[in-house]
Amino acid sequence: MISDAELVARVLAEDDRRAFAELVRRHQSAVRTVLRRLCAGDGARADDLAQETFLRAYRKLASWRGEGKLSTWLYRIAYHLWASQARLAPEPRVSSPDEVAPPAEAAHARVDLARAFAVLREEERVALALAYGEEASHEEAARLLEWPLGTLKTHVARGKEKLRRFFAADLEVTS
């Protein structure tokens, strides 16, 4: 299999659109997953941001230095696009699990996760989405966010605790 670096080199040297399409195919699912978590389950918004992420990546592909994973570089672009949009139009927040309607049935695990992510503070949601979203280690996520590692770990721990409480409360409601 051709590496991401080789595909990037083809795009830059020959404007090889097929090589770029392969990069998109390899990474679009992971980028969308992270963005869906950042967008608290708003799939349409996440898909729009994912599309913009790849457009921006194409235009700025020469700026990827190849020192880290291409996926981490793409996550950084996605995060910055999401953060810019979030500053312009902050999302409505859900302050507690009690304010979220219980699921119709247990088969809606994705909906439940989106509802759960909606109760997190923005920093917790970002930390969890990046640290557990796909391939990013805690160290990579901290670098991507330009946060100290300890700050990232704090937001991850707080977010995990809120999710644990959310699902515990959700189980009590549905039992």
C-alpha cells in the first residue's frame, strides 16, 4: 500500500487528484467522527466542516511537513475550523443529564453518545474527541490543541467522569 507521504508527494508534484482522493478516502471517516463529537452529534454541521477540512488541506498540502501523521495534521485543520465556527455561533448547551429526554430504545447508542457529549463543556468535549476519537495519543492531542499535556489529561478525566455520571443517570431513568 502506498503511504500517505507518497500520496502527498504525488499531489504536490503532479497535482494528482486521484492521489488526493485516496487520502480523503483513507481519512474522511476519522475526521468526520472527530467532528461529530466536537459538534455534539450535529451530523450535518460535522459533514460541512469535514468537507471544508479537506478543501483547506488540499490548498495547504505543501505546509504538511511530514513530521507527524497526516491524520493529526487533518485533525488540527478540522479542530481550528470547528473552533472558528464555535466562536461565531456558540452551540446551545445542555447543563445536566436530567434535561435530556431518555432514548426510545437501547439500539440508539450513537444518539446516546451525542446526547452525552452535549452535556460536556467545550474543553472536555474537544479533549475526549481528540484523545479517544481515532488515532491521536494524549500527547498528539495536547500538541494539536496547543495545551500542556496535564491540561488535556484534566479535561479528559473530567469529561470521562461526566460521561460516567450521565450514563449512570440514564440507566436509572430507563430501569
